[in-house]
Amino acid sequence: MSVMTRATVRAMCVLACGVLWVAGCSDELDPTQPEDAYAMFQASLLSGDADGVWDRVDEDTRSFYQARRDKLDAMGERIVEFLPQADHRLAREQAGVVLTDEVADGKALFLKVFTPKELPTEQAYALGMDVDELNVAEDGLLAEVKTRGGQVFYLSRGSEDQEWFVMLLKSTEQVATSMKWLDANEEALEQTIKDLIDERRDAREEIISELMGL
């Protein structure tokens, strides 16, 4: 990767967006430039603008949330198929399937779980997200942002609009970790279904044994 510095007027705007969150600054940035695209993501993240963050994440991150939304639908279908109707409401609540009543797609799920209030508000945190070094791959399709705080963000460039997007799923483990509850609930649901199927099989075998006089 080639190394680029921020000793430009654009870099000054990047710093302004990241630290001061200047209104309208994002309008001056060019998302076809990796440092500007990161600055737009940074400003949205620090200001708690979930829609703005979503607009600047890559397709893999979006697909991750869409897959989790689809998993909720699949779990709902499993509940209807295998659990007694009287247990449907409680099972949907315990498994988190009730979220499907509120979130229509992957973006809606992201907006639901995005919690900017948990971000540190100290200026030091904002400064720590500023770009310390920007590396761009020779093919111009991938970029790596190293922040002052030591964190690394990866970006990819879209093939159609040539805009850069933050690979949030690759850049932080917190994305996957934030949805682990869904995987745990799915495992618990599948175990419940298995136990129920086993109980029904045992009951059938007992009835058959009684009918055959065994």
C-alpha cells in the first residue's frame, strides 16, 4: 500500500468534521476520496447519526445485518412449525423474533441496535479517531486508516460510483459481538424444538408399545 499524508486543505476539513462536528462540513467532502469518506463516517459516528453511519458502511456490513434480519424470520417460521400455538407469543419474545414487528430489513435492524449513547463523549476519544496514517492499495480498491488512538479501519471502493465505504464488520469485532445474542437464542430455540420432537417421539413409541401389549 502507498502512504498518503493529511497535510492538505482536505485534511483540515477532515479534522474539523471529526472533532468539532461542524454543520455542513460533510457537504464539502468527497466520498470518492478515502480520507473524506472516512471523515464522513467518523462525523456520523461521533454525532450519533445512525443513518449517516449506515450510508458509509460497505456491502458486507449491510449484508451481515440483512442476514440477521432474515434469521429472525426463519426462527419465527420454526416457532410456528414446531411449537404449540399457545407458546408462540412467549417463544417469539424470548427468541427476539418480535423484532420483526419493528424492523423490516437489515438497515432497520442496524438502526435498532445502534447505540451511540454508549460512545465516550470526551474530546480525547474524538481526537483518537482522527487519521494518523492512510494507506491505499496499489490497485486503488482498498484502503487502511490508522487512527491516532491506534485503531485500524478498512475501506473499500465501490465499482459503480467509485465512492469509498468503511468495512465496519472487518474493522471491529463489536459488530459481530453485538449480535451474538441472536445466535445464542437460535441455538436455544433449536434445542427446545429438538427436545419437543424427542418428547413426541417417546410418547408415540409408548402408545404403540401399549397397543401392541408390550
